[in-house]
Amino acid sequence: MHRARAVRAVMANAAFTLVVVILAAAMLLVALDRWRRGLVVFGTGTGVAAVLRAVLSNRRAGLLRVRSRAFDVAVLAAASAAILVVAWGISPLGTR
């Protein structure tokens, strides 16, 4: 009985875990002085969160669910776009 409950909890937060892993990889890149690549990965991870929130049911979205689906998707997509524009728009001279 307890095992089934644990499996349900893990599955309910699998999408959130995936996003956290992507964002952790981005932070590792930033820590390794690859901040432009880290920003691209961070923006991509935020975009993945927006897509997952859009396609998953409320039950499957787990911790990605904060407000209404439309609000969550709009904010995550806007944040992803802003991060990617900054990452691609900054001059690469002297940076990695």
C-alpha cells in the first residue's frame, strides 16, 4: 500500500523533476563560466516547463501547477522567451 502511494507521488512530480534537472544543468554551466550556454539551457528548461504545463492534466502537472493553466503557461512561456532573447542577444565578444 505504501509503495503504491510512493509511486503515485513520484509520477505526479516527474514533470517537475525533469524541469529541475534541466535547470540544475543550466546552473552548473553558469558555475563553470559558460554563462551564455547556461542561459540558453535555462530558457529551454523554462520552455519545457511551459509545454509540460500546457499538455499535462492538473493531476500529472504536479508542482508545475501554481495558478490556472493559462496563467502558468503564459508566464513560463514569456519568461522562457525573455531569457532566450537575452542569451542570444548579448554580444559574444570575450564571453563563452
